[in-house]
Amino acid sequence: MDSILVTGNGPLNGQIPIAGAKNACLALMPATLLSDEPLTLTNAPRLSDIKTMTLLLQSLGAEVSSLQDGKVLAMSSHDLTSHTADYDIVRKMRASNLVLGPMLARLGQAVVSLPGGCAIGARPMDLHIEALAALGAEIELRDGYLHAKAPGGLKGAVHEMRFASVGATENMVMAATLAKGTTVLKNAAREPEIVDLVHCLRAMGAQIAGEGTSTIEIQGVDRLHGATHQVVTDRIELGTYMLAPAICGGEVELLGGRLDLIGAFVEKLDAAGIDVAETDKGLKVSRRNGRVSAVDVTTEPFPGFPTDLQAQMMALLCTAEGTSVLEEKIFENRFMHAPELTRMGARIEVHGGTATVRGVERLKGAPVMATDLRASVSLILAGLAAEGETLVSRVYHLDRGYEHVVQKLEAVGAKIERIKG
Ligand SMILES: CC(=O)N[C@H]1[C@@H](OP(=O)(O)OP(=O)(O)OC[C@H]2O[C@@H](n3ccc(=O)[nH]c3=O)[C@H](O)[C@@H]2O)O[C@H](CO)[C@@H](O)[C@@H]1O
Ligand SMILES: C=C(OP(=O)(O)O)C(=O)O
């Protein structure tokens, strides 16, 4: 298993290009299943999760070609040969469940393995099931698989979700594009990745209004056609690399960065003493003066502070002046980076969903273990600012969500290398 060796090396300066969003691309790819015409995605990120989704779609009979070094995905679901998403693929990546809605809409049936829990929480599928059942789907669990059918086709309905789940919103919106009549989804998630998915579906001929608000209205159509769509910027990769100069000092420009994707996060950076300025090409980030100040952070659905940036923000706050309180409200077990950061000298106490971080002057390098995707990168960020060497093992988690992480950080002056193992 590969590891990453990081050596604290002072301020970072230069530019980092931000890729297309993993979480948008993972919802956009299953949209190919809705049409028998080609769907092409540009600005796709080069990640292992995208490869996993490629394998899943191919296992259903879709053609998926990776062009231009993986930045373009050319897909066609002209001939689907299977409606079963197998456990062997689904267990590797929870977002596999996003084939459920499209398959049900296009084929009238779908069998999708339950993804199971993951390191950060139980992550059940009840909200997806309720949303699709509202459209008339009959869904039952047998042998670890969700067996879904809609023999007479899906029918539009008014449905209010109990919680604004990102994935359940995506599944229901995709399914409703081909349902008969009008669907109104209340308490829908408002994440930019959902807005991006709707833009793509609209380019394919879907009739949808209200994306980015908590009520999405979908007028079902008979068929969707082909389209080409550019994947939105990855706001989580953006926020992660914004933290690099915040932690290490220096000034880094994030190419393609957009404030509207990351408002709540930027407010907290500002409170901590980090300047963020818009430029022609993106966002420029630098630390106002010496040490950052402690801030309290609560994770919330968009437009609140994203849970996917909580671990990285904690890495910053470990060396802040004062005490910060981080509350994780989305996932029940998303503080696994805390004991690893503690190994580097951080002072963190976790009680349930609350972590109290007492800032120390400097972290010290240590061997640490990556437990999930965002935890991995938080340890790299911490290592960049620590004294000495930090060896982050189990970095396969990192490859799910960060392309060319070593090259991107090296380009701004970081001392970082991947060690094959
Ligand atoms: C591929 C992708 O886009 N992943 C993102 C997506 O995950 P995902 O779509 O899985 O996240 P959800 O918004 O669905 O989940 C949020 C919370 O709702 C719970 N829940 C969800 C569905 C359900 O049927 N029942 C239920 O109880 C989950 O366990 C979790 O506690 O949004 C999360 C919240 O912003 C992000 O952290 C993930 O990076
Ligand atoms: C939790 C994440 O992803 P997933 O939903 O794919 O597990 C993430 O991107 O931080």
C-alpha cells in the first residue's frame, strides 16, 4: 500500500488548478442511463471513484470511454444489458446507489446492492427508497439487494424529504425526468452538484425548475436526448487547497475557484484571519498575519459549512490561537482524523459530535494513518505545517477524491512524495 511522506517546508506560493467535482461527476455519469443517445462530460476529475463508476456503468452495458487523459468521458447507454448493480462494485463506493433512479426510470426495474455503512457513518438508504416509492416504485430488500420495479412506469408526485439528502435528491430528480406528469420535491438538497446535475439533465431535454432551492419541480418527458456537459469545479478540492497557504503561510491562487461555491467556508477563513480575494482566474488566498485565530464551526447542508471540509479545517485550527469547537451535524462518526492529529501534537477532545481543539504553536511530524478520504488530506495539510516528517499511510482513500495531489502541492513548494509500497 502506498504512503505519502510530507516534510514541513515553510510558506507555499504559486498556483493550483482545481479539477471538476468528484461528487458532481458521480451523479452526472449515471445520467447516461436515462437516454439511448451519447452523453459526454468534459472537465472530469481523474480519480479512482470515477473509474469505479465507469466499471459499474459498463457492467450494466453502457459504453464509457475515457478521452484526453481522462478529462473527457464519452458515454452511451444505447444498449443496456443488465439492471443489476453488483455488491462487488457497490461496496467500494457508496455513490454507486445513484444508478437506482435512472435505471428504474429507463428500464422499469433495477436491482442495486445496498452499499452498507462506511467509516464515517451508517448512511442508510431510507430517504432514497421513500422518494422513489412516492413516484410509484415498489422496492423490497432481498439478499442484501434492493429490488425495485415500476411495471407501469413512474408517476409524478409531490414528496417532501425528511432530511435534505444529496443522493436521494439526485436519485429522485433523475427518476422524475422520465416519470408521467409533474413531480414536486420539497426539502430538496441545494448543493452545487445538484444544480450541475440539473443543468446537464436540462441539456438532455429534461424540464426542471427550482434547482439550488429547496423545492425542485420536474415535468416528466417521454425521452431524453444526448448532450455535452462541463463538470462544475470541485468546491471541496478548492477548499482543501485554500487551506494549504492558510496553514503554511505564503500566497496561493486556486485556478477555477469560485466564491459562490464556498461562501460559508470563506466566512470562517476570514474569521480565522485568512484573506481570500477574487482574481481573473480564480481565488487568491493568504494569511493576514502570524498565527490564525480559533473559530467555531458547525457542519450543515449547503449553503452551510460542508462536512467534507471539516477534517481539513480541523487541521488548520490545531495551530490556531485559542480554542475552537467543531460540531459535526451530518455524519455520526466523522472525527477519525482527531486521534491521528493528536499523534502529531494536536490537543483535541471529542465528545459525540463535538470536537474541542485547543491550538498549539506547532505540530510535530509523525507516522499517521488515513481512515477516510477527507481525513487523509487533513493529515497531509497538517504535515505540511508540522516540524519534521509525517508519513501518511493507507493513501488509497486519497486517490478517491484528489487527482495528482503530490504534483499540485509540489508545484507551490511543498516537500511531498509518494512512496510505493
Ligand atoms: C458522492 C457524493 O455526492 N457524496 C456526498 C453526498 O453524500 P450522500 O449523498 O451520501 O449524503 P446525504 O446527503 O445523502 O447524507 C447526509 C446524511 O443523511 C443520512 N441519510 C442519507 C440518505 C438516506 O437515505 N438516509 C439517511 O439517513 C446519511 O446517513 C447522512 O448522515 O453528500 C454528503 C453530505 O454533503 C457528502 O459528505 C458526500 O461527500
Ligand atoms: C464522503 C465523501 O464521499 P462519498 O459520499 O462518496 O463517500 C466525500 O467526498 O468526502
